[in-house]
Amino acid sequence: MSEQVTGGFRKRTSKAGVVVVPRPETFAKATWLPAIARGLGVTMRHFFTNVTSQKDIATVQYPEETVAYPHRYRGLHRLMLRDDGSVRCVACMCCPTVCPAHCITIVAEETGNANEKRPAIFEIDELRCVVCGLCVEACPCDAIRMDTGIHASPSEKRFTAVLGKNDLMSRGSLSIATQGGRGDYRDPEKTP
Ligand code: SF4
Ligand code: SF4
């Protein structure tokens, strides 16, 4: 059997390779009291440092405090508006088609204009949304954006997380894009 002293402990190894760890030789090592006192000392030092000065605390007291979001932060959706305040969306169904979470529901209706429709119902379930931004990328007419910088609110009831057309339009604004372009794609004679 060989014997080795490491950190005040004697470690014996038998010929068969079994490590025999004998009982600690001192009261301090047996009870771990000095080590516990050292650990508590570190805890108390941090406690009093953080009570008297909060400069090293990285935690943000949300929602009273918030950090500045990155320029391209994806917040709650919004539906953009035309000059007359109506919705820009033409119910083309590109966004619900591309959405990987299947959380966009659109029911289209006629507008009286043979070239485009509009959404009678436009809903987004923010609890199912994975905030990928693909709906914004897919939209051909800048009708949906995620540039609000607003968090999805906590919901106590499941249905309150489903935003409707009016919710989405209430955050909308005019787009710099031209709605619909010029001419009529059905009639090349009228297309400049
Ligand atoms: S951000 Fe992604 S998951 Fe959310 S509604 Fe748009 S496409 Fe769907
Ligand atoms: S992709 Fe744009 S225009 Fe098409 S349904 Fe979605 S929001 Fe409306």
C-alpha cells in the first residue's frame, strides 16, 4: 500500500488499486467550518457591497427599467396604413404561407377594386409567434412590420395574446412605399 499527502489529507492506495480515504485528521477539516465561514464571508462581502453601491449589479429592474434595444429589434407586429388611413395589406396570403408557427390568420374580402382585396380579419397569435420576421420579409407591399420596439405583453388569458386587425393597425403609420404601383397588370396597354 502506498501513501500520499494532499491538502492535509492522507490518501492510501492499496495494491489492488482501491483508494482508501481515511477520516480527516483535524476538527476543522472534519466539520468544514473554516471553509463555510470563508464562503459566508464572500457572500456577505458581495451583499454589503451591493447594498451600499449598485454599480456592479448587472440585473435590470424590469419593467421599471429597460435597456436600449438594438436598432433591428423585432417587437410587436403592426399593420401599415395608406394615405387615407386604411390598411395597406392586400390579403395576398404571403405572410401566413411563410409563417413557420402558423400563427397568422387572414380572411380576405372584396374592396370593389378588381386588382386587390383587403383583410376582413387579420389576427396574429403572439404566443405562438417565434419572432422570426419572415412575415415582414415576405410582404410585397410593406404592410406588416415588427419595428415597434414593444414587447408582447404578459397574458393571463390565452385569447388576449391574439392581436386583431384594429390592434395591429393602431400601431401603424404611413409607409414610404408606393401602394399598388402604376398601371394594370391585366392590361399591358395601360401599363406605362
Ligand atoms: S415573426 Fe415569424 S412566427 Fe411570428 S408571425 Fe411573423 S412569420 Fe410568423
Ligand atoms: S404579406 Fe403583406 S399584403 Fe400579404 S397578407 Fe401579409 S401583410 Fe397582407
